[in-house]
Amino acid sequence: MIAGVGLGLRPQHYGEVLSTLPAVPFFEVISENYMGLREGGGGRPLEILERVRAHYPILLHGVSMNLGSADPIDRDYLRRLGALADRVQPLWMSDHLCWTGVAAENLHDLLPLPFTSESLRHLASRIAQVQDALGRPLLVENVSSYLTYAHSTMREWEFLAELVRRTGCGLLLDVNNVYVSAVNQGFDPAEFLRGLPRKAVQQIHLAGYSTHGPVLIDTHDHPVSAPVLQLYAEAVRRFGAVPTMIEWDEQIPPFAELLHEARVAADVQRSALQRTPSFQAQPRRATAAIEVGGPPLARLQRWMRWMLTDPRGVRGALDNGSGPRRAQEPKPRLFGRVVGGEDRLGIYANAYFLRIRDSLASDFRAVRRAVGEHAFHRLVAEYLVEQSSHEPTLAALGEQLPGFLSRHGLSRMLPFLPELAQLEWSALQALLGPPRETAGIGATGEWADARADLDSSVALLRTRWPVDRLWADRDLPERRGSRVLRARRRSFLIVRRAPEGVRVDRLPPAAFATLSALRDGVTLGEACERIRYPARVSAWFAQWVRDGVIQKIRFTGVTPRWSKTTQEKRPAFSGHGRSR
């Protein structure tokens, strides 16, 4: 088992963690970040995680299990999660007591449930199904909330205690979420802790929050606050020195600051074990609630989905008319009314849009730089009228952006945008695609009969604009590098995953044609027949093998006739490398 205060492993710190191997008892990772865009994916993040796993215990923490949703359990998601767990062998796995989407749409937020007997039965059944499917125990985490449901019949801690009794699952106690919800809803956080079974809490989370008027928001972008550390001390005295993790997911600081946060929490833990309980919280009272006459979960969740995703905002969604999105979809009815909760619903609605905008802005940085922040904000809003997320990872939402841009008015002013977006999407696919296989050569034979299997990360792009220039400059300050293109120039690009990240290289037209032919299954001999100087193919072929572009070489039993025998000196591989 593990003890002490661990940290979340984030991409910004991969290099430092692997090079310095800091004294951290364990790392927790967001499961979905290592599952890739599709089944069998994971890409470079998974390769990094396996290297970290060689030195540290790993915990898997999910955000898309959707335990509380009225939708059927996503079996495809569980298969992918189970495959990740089999590969990483975490000490345990966890997810949240919430719903994250409904009607096959992922809202990518941790949305609260009403604490009713219906919710309790629903969750107990689904937790049992998940644990059976994964073959592993599951810890469930309390979420922060900014509103309550007037038809709830239990307090949250009573609900959690009964869920533990029925399912035998463990609890991941998020102390920051307890404090945030206590302030927003007006209950005593110490009473929350006292209401939980002592032996059920197997892990603790700590994080920072932000303020939004009278409401606290669980943003994970600040140091752990003094009130939360006080409440943590109370939790340690009740539940013991259970493993604790510092969460910091936005505005991520240098790794040294996270180590400092862990030391502070460890000091609080040691001190708390030597003192008697003393926490006296006086949270502000809050009255915002959705007052409803006990609608079934499915109806309640479909109604909230409508509220949060309507492009006119919550106020517009509350009106009778249908919005521009889902114009043919009937607006779901909810028995009851919103009482003082419009602003609180607005918090979730704003978070839905901003989370998607920020994800797309990160994945399509060159597009954002070319159009500017304001235009990119509008672009995302218009894109979401047509597109919604159906995958556990937000990264998959960008797949249709190149096609959307080809129809968008911005492309009349900046005609290179669709190709630039396609390059960025290809780079993301290369980064998150299936892990690289071990290179190898099959049974030997005539090289003219050889066929090549390209690495799964490789994409070949023929563009009318030199968009690789914009991709290379995407992280430069605004006044440096290229933001737009003025002149067309046909380019032949190879996108691939390399040890240092994603590379984009230019290829000579003949090399591009040859590699395209090899990708399509022609033999090396046939590829030589297709170009004017076949001796170049052997040089390119050797370079592609060295670079990992070609992962496997297979031989067939048929030798084609060679129509050209010209021999040339083997040239160096042509191209200028650029890394993601």
C-alpha cells in the first residue's frame, strides 16, 4: 500500500519527473488522457506513463464514467478503461458520483445528482456493473455543486454512507469539494465528515477553488486554501493518514510549487494526528435550488442538457421557443420551476462552453493564432451548433473542424485555414494514436518483394498552402513568426510521432509518392518502377526505417520485373523537422 501526499501527473511535468525522479509517493493520472482518440489509442502520453510507472505507483482517476447518467452504461468506454488498467496495473481506480452526459452526448462536466432513493438504486446497480466489468474495486468521489434539487430526500453524506453500505465501494473524499459545496449550499462541512463511515474513505483529494460572486467554484487552479487545509486536518483525525493527492489542472505551476503544496499537506497530516478536532466552520448560507416535483432522472438530465447547451444561454433556454441548435428536437419538459437557480445553472453552462473552447484552442493553436482570440471564440460557438461530443475525451471533438472551416466564411478571407486545421488534427492523431509497435523484419527474401507497414501515427498530407510554417510558429508570441499565409505553395508533408513529440517534415514529391505507394501496399520493387530514379527509393527506404516511419517489413514470394536500373548515389533524407 501507499501513504503520504502524492501528485497528479500532468504533461507539463513529464520531462522533469522522468529526469529527476522526485521523492513523490505516488502519481494519479486522468484515465481519459491515456486512452487516446479511439480504442487501442493512448499514443505518446501512454508511452510516458509506462516509463513513469516503472518508478512510481499509479492511480487511475476517471472523469467520463458517467455513473449517474440515465443512459445505458458505455461498454465501449469500460473496455478501453479496462485495457488501460491491464496495461498500467494501477493500485486502484476511481471516478465521480455524478453524471457527465445524457442522450449519448458528453457534456464534460461533473454534474450533481438529486439525493433520492431513485438515484441511490440507480447508482448502486451501475457501480456493481462497473466493478464486475472491470474486475476491480472502484472508489467513488463526491463532487462540488453549485445548486441543489428541492426534491432530494437525503443529505449528501447520508446518501454516500448508504451507497457504501449497499455496494461495498470505497470513497475518495474530496475535501475541497466538501468545503465548496458547504459554502454554496449552507451546510456544516464538519457534519459531512462525521456522517461518513470511518473505514470507507480510502483516498483524499485536495485542490484550490475560485470565487464567482457569492459562489465558490472548484477550478483546481489555486493553492489549497487555509479553510480547506483546516477541514483536511479534521478529516485526517477522523479517517486517519489515508493517501492524499494534490489536484492542480488549470494554470499549472512549476513542478516545484506542486512539491511545496504536497509538503504543506503532509505537515498538516502529521500535525492533525497529534491533535483533537477543533474545526469550527461558518459557511455562508445559499438558497439557490431547482425546485421540481420529483421528475425521473432521465427527464431531469435531458432538461439540464438542454439548459446547458442552448447557444442562447440559460435565459434563452428557459423561454418557450426552440433555439438554433436541435431545432427539430422538442424541448424537454420539467415539472416544477427554477427558483433562484438561473445564475447557478449559468455557471454550468459557461463551464460547458469554456471547457470546449479551451480544449479546441489548445489542440488547434495555429488556427487560433491565425484568426485571433475573438474570432476563434465565435468560431467555437458556431461549431457547437453543429457538433457535440460523444467521446470520453474532449480531443475527439475537433475531428470535424477542418470540414467545418471549409464551409465557414473565415476561409474566404483565410483560404489556408481548412488545410491548417487538417494538419493540426493529424498531429493530434499522431500524438494520441495507438502506441508504437516494435519494429521488425519478417522472413527474409528478395527486397524487391518487400512490403512496408507504416507506423500507425504516420499521416501524409498534400497541401496547396505551406501550412507547416504556421504549425511550426504556433507557440511563438503574437508579434513573432508567421500568423497567416499570403502565397500558395504546394507542399508534401509527413506527420508522425517521434520520441520528442510530433514531427512535421516536408518531402520531395517523388518521396511523398513513394511513401504513399508503400502505405497503399505496393512492393518496394513496384515503387521503384513508378519513379524516374529508382535508386533513390532505397535511400529513402533506409531513412524511413531508421526514423521509425516504417515499422515492419514483410516479404512476398513474387518478384516483379524491374523496368529501370539507374543507380545513383544515395542522397540524404530531404526535409526540415519540426516537433510538437
